[in-house]
Amino acid sequence: MKMIYEILNILRPAKTMNYRKISFVNPNARGIPVPVVASDESCLSCKSCEQICPTHSLKVLSKDKMSFDYGACLQCGKCSEICSDGKIVDSGFVHVYSTDRDTLRVTYTSGIPDERTEPITDEVKLFRDVTRNTGFQFREVAASGNNTTEAEINASFNALFDSEASGIRVVASPKHADALVYSGPVGPNMEGPLDTAWETIPSPKALVACGSEAISGGLFKLGKLPKEPDLFIGGDPPRPDVIVSAFRYLMGIGEFSFRAELSKFVQNIRKK
């Protein structure tokens, strides 16, 4: 009987995630909030959503304009819950990452996100040249976080998400790493260790802010960083498939533009 099961397992299609065909939207997740204000409508401007946001990542600028800092957004759903007029909805859009911090700051006018070309720094270009075909190894530092991001990173190595199939591996020492991935708001006691780990990694190297706390501090003040991160991954915490997709994007083997995909998504909402 066991032999039959083994044969069936060989014949069954693999369950490992195909990152070339991954969807940036998950209907089972809250994802980032987006406004659904049509051109002939306006927000009531009660600012309840702005006041309830734990990280102050949402600003109501006028009746038809509001801004979201998706790098600080926890994707908690409080703003959509309190919006009595239904002008803000949970999108299910979970792939929130970019090599440019300002790309994650989006201003909507009548429900349309503003345009922005995401710049790629010379450091990221060099990192891609080195790691595109070989993958990269990273050292992870829990910099005063609550370890939820670490749990998702651990899950990224299981048989479903299989980050090692994309050439992404974790190492114990920064001496053997190509990138430094950190989580948490970087408390005072972790500023030194984070800086030491960064200085130990040989160049070319990349610094990755993994999670909303690492990007903005979240509910806390963001501590001192060794440098401006080369990759920002939003979410509290980010999902394993989002983390691996973001790493693939950093390597240059995954095509993605946060602003472009967000604009497509918003256009599809308006058509419905």
C-alpha cells in the first residue's frame, strides 16, 4: 500500500508555488486599503479613518484626495471598518515592496493613484549583476521586533514556498552573506548589532527592511539604520510568498512594479 502512495506522489503535480505565475492579490487576505471614490463622488471627510490608523499612514487631504503610506500600513483593516460611507475597502493586494521608499507612498485623486517611476539605484543594479544567476545568501537580524516576521521567513523555506529553489538561502554569519535582512523598529539596543552585521558583510551587498516596522517603525520610533535600505517589504508581517517574490525582484529575476500593478488593480475595481 505504501508503495502505491509513493508512486501516486511521483505522478502528482508539484505543490510548490510557481512565482512566475503568482497573483499579487489574495482574496483571503485583507491586503492594503484603497479608496473607491469615483470621479463624480467625494469622501465625506469625517477623517475617522485617519484618526483610527495606528501608524498614521493615512491622510485625508480633501474630499477627493487622500494619501496612504503603504510602507507604514499594518494592513489591519481598521480604516475600512470605520468608513461608514464605504469609500475605503480592503483590497487583498498583498505584494507591497519596492527598492524605492517613496514608491510606497501613494496619493489618490478621485480614487486614482498618482504616477511614479520607480528608480533603481546603482547599488541595486550591481547587486543584481552579481546575484541574478547565482542567487544570494542573507543574514537575518531581529531588531526589536515581535518575531512574527521571523516566523514568516522560516515558512518561506518549506516545501510550498521553497525559497531555496530561487537560490535564496539563509546563513548564520554575516561573513558569508550577500544581504542583511532585518525586522522590527530597531530599538536602541539593536542599533549597534545591526550596524556591526552590516559592516561585516562584504560588498556588493544589500540591506532589506522586512515588514512595516522595519520600514517605518510601525507603532514605534524607527531606530538608526546602517544606510537607506535597498529593498522595502511592507506588511505586518509580510507573507512568505511576498517575501520570496520581493527577494526575486531584488535579484532581478522577478518582474514587478508596485505602482504599475496597483494602478492596474484599481482600474479593474472601477470597471466592476
